[in-house]
Amino acid sequence: MKARRLGTGLKNISATLAVLAFLFCCAPQAQAFYQYGGEKDVKVASFPQTEHFNNEAGIHFDAGCIYKQLKILWIPVWNYDVRWCGYIGDSEGHYVSISEDKLKELARSAGVRLAAKPPIPVWDRFGGKIVLVGLLLVGIASKSNKA
């Protein structure tokens, strides 16, 4: 009896995932449900306020990273295209494109230590996945209680 309920639950989940996959690929209205490709930049470390750390326009920048995300219902689920950048921090989301080697060289000259890979904030890295899995588990538990 339990095996039959479990099989039915898995079929329901599979059907739900198939519908979601269809929406992701085919329905433009579904973009209210998910977002992808938007760039997000975060500050990783501060550089001194000297002209050595200014871009060509004279605007100061700090060490930062930029990445793209897949979000479902505004919950970050997947991060990709993670790379180092010069973080400007204005409301427009501007950043300085800079090579990893050049940024690490600037960091060394400023006495700032950078990680081997650009760090992504905890919420973007893990929080969304935990919430999404929790919601799926609650949905599965409520389905199995009704059966």
C-alpha cells in the first residue's frame, strides 16, 4: 500500500517538474515565475581611497565579484558565470571589467588578501536552495498525508 502511494507521489512530482520545464522553455508569461541572466555584483574587499584604485573616469573601485543567477519566485537557485570585477557600488550596477591577475596584483599592492575564487554571499549560494528543497518536502509531505 505504501509503495503504491510513494509511486503516485513520484508521478505527481514528475508531472509537476515536466510542466515547470515546459513553462521555462516555452511560455513568456512564466517569466514572472522565474528570472535568469541578471547580473549581480557584490563587494569583496575595500581598497584605499587613492587614485591608484580609480578607473579611467576617475571613479574609485574596490575588489568585487559579479555573477548571473537563476531565480524562482525571487529565490536564488543557481549562480553561474562568476568572475572578479572592480566593484563601484552605485545604484546603476556599474563595475570595472578587470582581469583576475590585475585585480590580485592591485590587492597585493594594497595589502588586501583575496580568496582563490570569487566568493558569493551565503544567501545566494545556499539559502535559496534550502528554501526550495524545504518547500518541495512540505509539498511531498502534504500530498502523502492526503493519500
